[in-house]
Amino acid sequence: MKLSIGIEYALHCLLYMIDIKENETVGIKDLATFQGVSESYLAKVFAKLSKAQIVKSVPGVKGGYTLCKTPENITFLDVVEAIEGKEPIFKCAEIRQNTLLLDKNNLPKIYTDCPCTIKIVMLEAEEKMKNYLNTKTLAWLHSHVDTILTKEQKEKTIAWFENRKK
């Protein structure tokens, strides 16, 4: 299973946006510069976040992006689905119905009425992952990171973004 780097970019950038003053915005260029990531790729990520109503774009000279919801109401699952889409990770092609020994025009009921066991396991695993990601919010991440970063690191980060607006 592979999820795109866009999820990591999004979560890190959304984390920084929590500490932006109310009614202030942050630009893609600043977020990309701070993170050391591609500005064009990050713009595509933010377009997806905007479409999912996680962030909103504010036009104008002092424009940029702001959060649409409180950090308590933005889950990791929201971000994953915004970036990757809501399609299931596993898609069963029912290849069991293609077995050489079967008549494809007259399949036994066990091949048509019973769900594929592999599909059931994979979908259950995906559901457990989604449920877990739904318990982790940006507020939780912010709180957790606060236990890791020093006060000085956090202050420098906030100051860096504030100084970009001047």
C-alpha cells in the first residue's frame, strides 16, 4: 500500500496553519519555502484540500489560505480522502470466477452469491485503518507536536510565518 507524499505535505502545512492568527492567511509559497518542498506540487495539494473544504483560498494582495474548520474537526482521514480520494484501496476483480475449471457462462452459486473472502479481509482492514485515522485530528497532532518541540522552536516557527506577512 502506498499513499502519496501529498498527505505528509498537507498535514505538516495544516499543522503550521493552526498557529496563524485569526483572520490571517498563509501563502503556498511561504509554506513550500518553510517545508523545503515543491511550490507547484503543494499548490495541487492545496487545491484538493480546498475542494474538500478543509482550507479556503482568500484572494488579494494579502491573500492565501486559511482553515475552513477548527483543528478539532479536521481528521487525518479527511486529509487522506481529500488528497487520495474516497475510492477503496483494494478493488476485487473477482478473478476466482476466471478459474480454468469453471464454465464462465454457468458459474456455480458459490462463485456468484458468496462474497470473495479476500475482498472481505481487505475491506475490513481498510475500514479499521479509516476508523483509526478518523480518531486523529489536527488538534491532536498539534498537541502531540507541542510535547516534542521546544518552546523556542515553536516560537521561531510562528515568528517566521508572521514575519513573512510584513
